[in-house]
Amino acid sequence: MSEKKYTSLDYLKEITGGEDEILKEFIIMFFEQLPEFKDGLHEHLSNKRYKELGELAHKAKSSVMTFGMEELGWKLKELQLKTQKLEDIDSYPDYLSEFDLVIGHAEQELQEEMKKLK
């Protein structure tokens, strides 16, 4: 039984024509964005800056979907919409826990992919 894959490079391979060098650049850019997403989301939540939390969730959504994390992308969209209405605030930490879990796995998978690229 294969273990669950969190990422997929299919979309990126399609838009880059499968060029390893360009794929690497996209992965590196994603890794550079991660501290902003991880730290920023938690910081906005702990400081009750829900508008900024939603804006950053929106920005992170685009990045994670590029790497095939569809489910996480939709979760971030849900979070964004909830923050706009200040709805169900007690659920926001659950979204960040999910984000942290999936991103942790995604980082490992993408580091493995980087090793395979020429």
C-alpha cells in the first residue's frame, strides 16, 4: 500500500514543459514563501487580526494549489471566507493545524523531488 501523497507536480510540469530547472525554481520560490505563510497565519490568529489572516490564507491558497494540494487550497478558501464575515472564529485554529500538517508533509515530498531533478 502506498502512502498518501500530499503534493503533485503535474500542473507545474504541464506549464513548464517538464523543464527540471524551471520546476526547481518554482519549488525554491515555494520554500521561500513558507515562513511567511506559517509564521504569518499563526501570528495573525494569535493577534486576532482576522482580516489579515484571511488575506494571507488567500495568498497561501494559490501557492498550495499550484503544488497539487487541492484539499488544503479549498480549506484555505473556506478560512478566507469565514474571516471576511468573522464567522465561526473558534474553528480558525483547526484550519491552521491542518495547514501545518499538510505543509509539513509537502515540504518533505518537495525536498525529495528536488533531489530527483537534474
